[in-house]
Amino acid sequence: MSTTVDTLPTVERRSFTTRLLSANTFWIALVLLALIVVFSILAPDSFLTFFNFQQLFIETAVLLVIAVGMTFVIITGGIDLSVGSVLIFAGMISAKTMEWMSPGQDASNAGWGTILVGLVVAILGGSVWGLLNGLLIARAHIPPLIVTLGTLGAALGVASLLNDGTNVRTVPLELRDSLGFGTLEGNIPNLVVVAAIITVIFGFILHTTRFGRYTFAIGSNAEAARRAGIGVTRHLTFVYLLTGFLAGIAGFMSLAYFQSTTISGHTTDNLNAIAAVVMGGTSLFGGLGTILGTVIGVFIPAVLQKGFNIIGVQPYWQMIAVGAVLVAAVWFDQHRRRAQNKR
Amino acid sequence: MTAVLQAQNIVKHYGSVEALRGASFEVGSGEVVALIGDNGAGKSTLVKCLSGAEIPDSGTITIDGRQVTLDSPVTARRLGIETVYQDLAVAPDLDPAANLFLGREIRRKGLLGALGVLDKAEMRRQAAEEFTRLGVTLQSIDVPIGSLSGGQRQSVAVARSVVWASKVVFMDEPTAALGVVQREKVLDVIRRVRDEGMAVVLISHNMPEVLSVSDRVEVLRLGRRVARFTAADATLEDLVGAMTGALTQEDAA
């Protein structure tokens, strides 16, 4: 018996350094940092500017909100392909509602009352699709890939029907000037502030609350969670509802920023969000992930694009680079899992 | 010895198949009772009936002399009955403390607790205490459980059940997938739990293990109890004989 390794009864936490080095998020953060450093050296005058980063943050704000919801879904071991369509649907139904409420169907001069109704409608519209996804996945036990592939088409179809396949022409100017282009203290775009607040709130929920803990537990082993008395069906439904809810908010943000329902503008949002989440160290197999990682995962493609643009590399290289990072991230995750399961 | 958990004349059909034909079983506090029988003898069905996973067609179950209806695992758990499943029902990506408290998380006090915020430090502290008490050795309390050895993982699964059980713990083949040293560690945990006054029911196919760890042995055959032994007086031949039908005790059923 003297040859066993684990004879010392030490049940302590690992040191901070050990935990840091074992975190996927740490390594992917280094990649982002390296990219920023490289571009800053190559183009110190144009890359490392306040304006450039301001634009970077604005352009990623909408995607970040979607990716936060996607993080929850992927941690449960699921996937949501419908987010981009749900975003468009939410923006469309919101814009249509604001038009209906305005004289002559012209929402350009609509006041805050109308805009608030528009916000509520966008959120409800997104949530309804999320709830539908959740019920079909958690209760009817249809694979998430199929359910959300279905709602991907359906939500876009309904959105197109609402305005005969064209974009809504009038969006309240007040909305554009406040949420769309407004800034806090003249520096920080309101759009970014909203995205940051949402990210912090849901990061808090994921990493400190029981809801977050159950999300990880279900993704790690749904059967164990069920046996532990966790309402798996209910929880999963709620997670998909949450993604729809956030896609609804993102739809409203997009409406404010683009002044349009952008029917054809968000077709790859779902894949971009999934790529960001997975690059950020969240496992496609579920049970593992962080919101911070997702934030970094959202910024890597954006920084690459901006950087290539500035140093004059063809932007198509960004797609190739993101693809490579994505595949590497999943390979790394699989490798880790295999090593773990060997024991 | 007075029985903590007693089952009498349990009958359970699955369609036309009679899994249990009036099976009886009892276990007292502070003893390890092994429940053995050949494949299809009804062990798993009996355990499911006694842990709330299945509802028997007829028969009575009493806890501390009071008749109870175990209509769900949640009910059984509330009455102090926990089960360790054969297939490691743990969440491999969560750490040992999170697994120990899964479904029973401790929340912070005050407003944060009302918002569902967990008291992770307190859970880690209590978990470390429980693991030390049960002799479960882990290198650290915050690594994912999937990175532990099979024996440590199973020890955590066993610990989770015994920490929350107040009366009876069922263990369905807890050592089936383990190596010799790891198995010994799990058996040590079982003995400790027994010494603290818990009733432990062990389902196992490993006869030497049954004889070494249990105090009594009850044998099922064709859905009925056919023999009861005191482990110290029983031999391997007795057990195998009872399981195969070569040996029967008239008063056992």
C-alpha cells in the first residue's frame, strides 16, 4: 500500500498560477493580446488609436449580445442556429409595430413612448422564438441542430412576410440618435455600453448563480443532473428562451444602429457567434466555458479584420485565419477531453 | 437488530414478466447488507422499488416501522434514502465540491442569496471536511472530477450519497469498474459509513468482496428472497449455492 501516489489527504484549492495556466480562456486571451501587439507594431499610427477601437467595439456590440446567449446554449451541449433570423424577426416586428403606431406609417418622428413599445415587442418577439426552440428541444427531444435549423428558416420567412420581403423604411430618428449613434460622455458609444452591461450581467449569472451552475451540470452530464433533482427540461427550455431574449435585444440594437431591418445582413451571425464562443474556450461538447472567453472570441475576428484592413492585407485572409483559429480551438478541446477520459 | 428499512412481499411486473414475486428485504442501521443474486434475480428491480425509481405493484415498505409510499426518487431522498449508481452519476466537468452539492447548493446570505448566488467558498470548505471525514483523498478540491482517477471519481459519487443520506444508502456495483487499490478505497469508505451508523445495501457480483465488507447477505432468486446469511458464518459455496438454487432456506422468504 505504500506505493500509492494519492496518500496525502490534501483537499485544497490549486494555486492561482496553476488554475490560470489550465484555463482555456487564458491562452486565447494571449492570442488576442499577441494580435493587438503585432498590429500595433506594424501600424502604430492607425491601429492603436482611440477611434479605431471605438469602431471595433461598436461593430462587435450586436454580435457580442448574441454570443453571450450562445455561450449558455453551447455550455448545455446544445446549439442555436436561429439567432440571426430571430434577430431580424425581432427588428422587423419591432419596426413594423413602431410604424403602425405612427401617423401615416412613418415612424421617423416617433417619440419615446413608441420606441419603448418597439423595444418590448422586439424582446417579446425574440423570446417567443427562443421559447419555441426550448420547448421543441427540451420537451419534444428533437436535436437542437434540427430544431434551430427549422426556426432559422421559419423566423426569417415570417420576418420577410411581415413586410413583403423588403426592409422597413422608417426607423425613429430618436432611436438612431440615442441608442444607435449616441455616446456616453461623448466618448463611449451607447451601443457598447448596453452590450457591456448585458455581458456583465449574464457573466455574473453564469459564473456565480445556481442557474449558471445547473447550466454547466446539464451540459456535463444531463442524466447526473436529473438524478440530482435538477429540473433539466425546465432549465433547458429557459436557456433557449434566454438566447431568443438576447437575440431580441440584439435585433433592437441592430435596428437602432443600421436604421434598417437588414433582412439580408445577419445570415452569418449564427456561425460568427458559434465561432466566437468556441474560440473563447467553450466546449462544443458542453459543460465548459466562460463569458470572458466569448468576449475574447468575439474580438479576435474583429481585430484581425481591422488589422488586415489597416496594414493593407486583403480582408479575405481574415476568414482563413479565423477558420484556422477555430479549428485549432476545437482540436485543443478534443485533445484535452481525450487526455481526461484516459484516466 | 431493528430494521431501518423493511420490505415485505414486493411484487413488480413488467408486462407479463414477473420481476419480483413477493420479495422481502431488510437492513438495520450500522450494518452492511449485501444483496446478491444471479442476473435476472430481481436485484436491480428491488433496489429501484426501494429507492423510489419504480413503484411496486404490491407489498409494503416501512421505514423505522412506519409504512411509506416511495413514489419518486425525490420522496425516497427526503426520507433519507440515497443511491449510488453503477454508471458514475457525476458531472465530469464540475469539481468535487460542486458534484457533492449538486442539486443542494448552498447560497449566499442576504440579497445575493435571494438572487441565486452560490457560496462557493462555504461549499468547498464543507466538501473538504466531508471528504476528509470519509477518507476520500483528492489532490485538490477544484479540479474537474473528470481528471481524477476512476476510484477517486467513484469515491466522490459514494461520498455524495452518504453525506446526504440519513438512513439508508444503496450502492449498485460501486466497485465494478475499479482496480484493486481503488476498490479497497471505496470499500474503506463503505466501512466508515457503516461505523457511523448508516444502513448500507451493497449490490455486487464479486463474492469475495461481499464476504469481506458485508455483515449480512440476503440472496434473491427468481424474484424472491431464498436465503439469508451472517457474512462471518457463510462461505463462498453457500452463497453460490443459494444463488443457483442448490441451497434453499425454508424460512427465508
